[in-house]
Amino acid sequence: MNDGAGTTEVLAGLVERVTFHSTESGFCVLRVKARGHRDLVTTVGHAAMISAGEWVTASGSWINDRNHGLQFKAHFLKTHAPSTLDGIEKYLGSGMIRGIGPVYAKRLVKMFGKDVFDIIEAEPERLREVEGIGPKRADKITSGWADQKVIREIMVFLHQHGVGTARAVRIFKTYGTDAVQIMSENPYRLAKDIRGIGFRTADLIAEKLGIEKTAMIRVRAGISFALTEAMGDGHCGLPRADLIGLAGKLLEVPAPLIENALAEELAEETVTADCVGDADCIFLTGLYLAERGIAEQLKRICAGSLPWPDIDADKALPWIEQKTGLSLAESQAEAVRLALKSKVMVVTGGPGVGKTTIVNSILRILAAKHVKLLLCAPTGRAAKRMTEATGMEAKTIHRLLEFDPKAFGFKRDLENPLECDLLVVDESSMVDVSLMQSLMKAVPSHAALLIVGDIDQLPSVGPGQVLADIIGSGAVPVVRLTEVFRQAAQSKIITTAHAINAGRLPDLTPPEGDTDFYFVPAADPEQAVPRIVELVSKRIPRKFGFDPIKDVQVLCPMNRGGVGARSLNIELQAALNPAGEKKVERFGWTFAPGDKVMQIENDYDKDVYNGDIGMIEDVDLDEGEVAVSFDDRTVTFVFGELDTLVPAYAATIHKSQGSEYPAVVIPVMTQHYAMLQRNLIYTGVTRGKKLVVLVGQKKAVAIAVKNVSGRRRWSKLDEWLRPVEAPQSHQNPLPT
């Protein structure tokens, strides 16, 4: 961008359209009908909230942007409630207030003219004079307006303290009308209490409020911040020296101050000190207790006797083979034998090694003995696959534990355990420390536990490495399956996945005849992007008959960059589902009917979870709502809630864990260098059921396959679990 050193000018005018607005940073691109200008002026700047119809005053300079032409770059933007009829109508119709869309905005302005704001505020009963506004809609409008007003006051406060961000809505929802007081007393509470506001934002407010860099309140908050940053990388704690170094870097204060703050945090038990091996570590107390809790609960479950009478495996195995018509390989038969006599057991292995066959055999033998079974998995997608594979109902862990959004906790726990004799947990590599602790608490002491997962996949997005730690501890019997069965070995997806896992470069030569795995070369992002778009929109549907939106999923190593999920989403959306009249632009994305979207955080009220994929059925501009279908169930989002949805034509491999798609396209470029790891590519390839296409450079694939650096996660669960004396059953580990 050419930042022409133009002189500072003032621009004033009416916002015709908000082209882009990021709630994270407040960055916005506006089309402004400015005084003294014939054409609309593109204005870029930062505003907390901005809506069509508002009047803006901006000071800044003109720049000639290489891609976008002449624009006004505002260093400061001030918004005012609109005063012209046209502006008021635009403003009311922009979807900011629930219950008012373009149609009602027109009717309201026609009826009340410029007094409309005063009427909503002072005489809301008069809204009923407008055709179509009944008591329900009138209430919606008045409460929407009141929210906006308080939010605007909070915004002014935030603005004065240097924060331009529509996170104000969240602040308001959390603290209500006490928001300003709470923020003034201890702005660092925001980082603790409000999702989406980190330490950095709180720190900005604190600075504006005159809180010193070296204030103890800041340094103490910074310790949790440093540990939370580490948690983002999967760690439950950090070695003390690493923590002090990281906190020093993040806070820019001397180490002795951090030592003092750490002593206070330890005294208040916000953080806990303990050793991992020889390393002196500091943990966030919640995570420390969760890991210790998992170990205690697993030991409690292991201690009980088996909930079913002795089963003669020599009779049960031929019976199950006859029932299913499948003959079990030696390794599978061994696994079933072990499971029939184990209180807790782990089954791990990659695709095509027969995990499902083993689980099905165990379930059917036990069902015949009237054993009460429960099945669960961490995501809706994984639970659905488990149901299809076993013919028995599987639930998400959250549903199984009966999550109560009001109490923000689970109804099933130690006092109110699950009713089962055997609990099977699938896709367990995805389960993080906190969720595993909640699940283990709810398993009754008499029940048995079967943990199934693929240890070579990416570890959980949340902190810890539960499956790896349970296996590594040697505390419970583990069946590691490595043999790929004949039928599965005919799939090039499966043989490729196993080659990657073994550290061998898969066969990337063009195949003879049709197969289910392809490599399409692309030298750079400029070549890769159009190739990916063409593959998804034309080549794959034409050759394989897949629906380009529903069946084909692009999975990227990362979000950012030219071949990242973000920019590919924009390209694919334009190619596959260009928006018509019915659309809403929010949070930097366009949402229109027919779009494929992904939920990016758990919403227990709506019963949709991080990673769930849905299709937009309708965008209702009047009501300010978007209807999204998730697995044949329609969920409604108000425009202001769309920050939890993103287009999902492309997603990151991390977000795809636990899901399978008919066809998967994965860009693998050296630009992704930081993310090129064996378990990442392996996880991506194993998401494809019928077709996998890698697009990019052979060199990048080779880098990924060689790189096993999947960094060590600092966790203590394996130590908590490790038996003092190895139990009898471990002295002859099972052959795998």
C-alpha cells in the first residue's frame, strides 16, 4: 500500500454501505456519500460499531491503493446517529436492531419521520400504530434499542480507552449495566471472563486508565496470560524458567517482578507448582486438578471387578464370526479376548486396521449377555459415524453427560453417574483434559471402559495429550493394531496414510486408471488457487459425480496466506455460490442461502458445536436472522451472532478432526512450512472416504512426512497414572 504522505483532511458524510467490518480489530471499509464529492468515497479506518445510515466524521489522508484505487484513510472516525430521513431508514434497516429490517424501517420512518428514535425510547407503545407491528415485535424493537443504547455507552467508554471493538456486546452480556464500573476497577477481569477478549485488549484499556506496566495487578494477570498462551499450544503447564521467560517477553517487565507475582499467584492457588520428570513446572490450577482427576477416576474404575460374568472366549469368538460372517485375524481375536476380561482397555491404530470390527465384535458379544452399553465420541460427526458403524446409538460426550447451559456444567457426574456396564469412547485422540475429566467422573465404579482412537493423529485442540498419556503410562492394557487388512489395502488413501505414518514419501506419480488418491502439482499459490477451485467446482464433480458443496471439502494446513482456508473460502464461495440479493455481510464474511458454513465454537443453547458443518437455508433481512440446517435440524442465528459461523468451503485440518468427507482436497505448499508435520498431513488424508487429492509441491509433502517434531506437550497425566509396581497383566504385553 502506498501510504502517500498526504496532508490531514476532514471528510464528513453518510455511510451508504459497510463493505467490511472486523469485530476483532474494528477495521472497516465504508462507502461514504461525502460532502463535496460526487462519487461515493471508499473510506478505511477503525470503528467499534458502524452501520449504514450513520453520519461519519473522519480525519485522515487520501491514498492511492495499488489494488483498490483512491481511498480515504481515516486515522480517526467518529459516528453520529443519522439525522436525515434517508440515513435513519438505512440505519434502522441495517439489521442492528432485532425485529427491524428494511421493510419495517421504511414503515417506521414513513409514520414517525425524524422522531422515530424518540418514539422508540420514550413512547414505545406508539410503535403499534405501524402496520404489522404487534406486541411481540414492538417488545423486540424496544429491547433491541435499549441494548444498543447501553452498548453504545460502553462503546464510548471503550473508545475513549483506545479499544474499537464490537466485543462490547459480549462485555454487556457478561456484566450488564455494571460493565463500565467493573472495567475501571480491574480491566484484567475482561481477559478472564470474556471469550474473545484477551490479555492484550485488557492491557490496552488498563494503559489508558493509567495502570502502570509494572503494577502487580498487571503482572499477576500476565502469568495466567502466559500459561493460557501455552495452553493454546496444547500445554497444561510450563517449566518455571520457560514461564518466566515467556511472561517477561509478553509483559516487558523485569524477571524479579514476575517472580514476586508468581509467588502471589501460587499463594492464591490460581497456579500450582509441581514436577514433570525432573522439570520444575507451573500449571494453571484448573488443568492441574483435571489431569490429577483423570488419573484418580481411571484408578477408581480399574479397581472394580468386571460387570459381566466370565465369558468363554473360545465359544464367543466362533459365535461372533458366524453372526457377522467375518473371520477375525489373530490380532483382532486377541484384542476381543483381552477386552472381555479387562476393566479398562485402549484400542489404537490407523485406518483399515480393523478397529471397527473389533469394537463391533465386543459390543455384540456383550449385548448378547445383556450388558448395558453406552457409546460416545467427542464430536457430532464422529458420534454419527460410530452409530453407522455399530448400528447402536452413539452420542457426543456433551449430550451423554447432559450438558446444562444454564448451570454451564454437566448433570452426569460422580453423584449422578451414567447408567451403563460398558462405556466406549471413540476418536479419543481428540478429547482434551477438561472434557476427559468430566467424562471419567461420570463413569460408575462397576462399569468397564473401552477407549478407541488413533494415536498418530493430531492431538486434541484443547490442552493435554490424554490418549498418548494413557497409552504411555503403561497403566492399562493397550492393543496397538498395525496390520492393514486386504480389503483396505486396495484403497490408495489407506496405503498412502500408512506410508506417511511410517515416514515414507507416498507414491505421487500419476496413477494408471482410476484410483482414490491423486497428487496435482502446483508450483506456487498463484497456480494452486485456480487449480483447487477448478478441481472442486468442475473436475471432481464431473469425474466422480460428487456435489461440489456438500461432498467435497478443502482442508488446509493453516488459516492464513494465499492458500490458507480464509482466502480459499472467498474464492470457492464466489465460484460455487455467488450471493444474490438475499445476503448479509457481517464480521468480514458474506452469508447467503446455499452457503456451507462451520460453527467455530461450542454453543450449548443452540446445541451446535465447534467444527459442526451446516448449510444456510435462508437469510431473513426483516427479522435479522439466518436459518442454518445442521444434519436436518434448523438452527436460527441473529445477525449479531454470526461471529460464531464462518464459510466452510475450506477449513483447517485441525477443525476437521473427527469428521469424514466423501472427497477431500488438501493444499500442501512450502508456504505452510510452519505447519508441515507428519501428523497434520496424516490426519488430513485420513479424513477422505472415497477420494483424496493433494495439490502443491512434492517438496512440501516430503517436508511434512519427515517432520515428526509434533512438539512435546507439557502434561503430567502419564506420571499420575504410572503404576508403582507394574500389574501382572503388563508383564507379557500383547503382541500387536
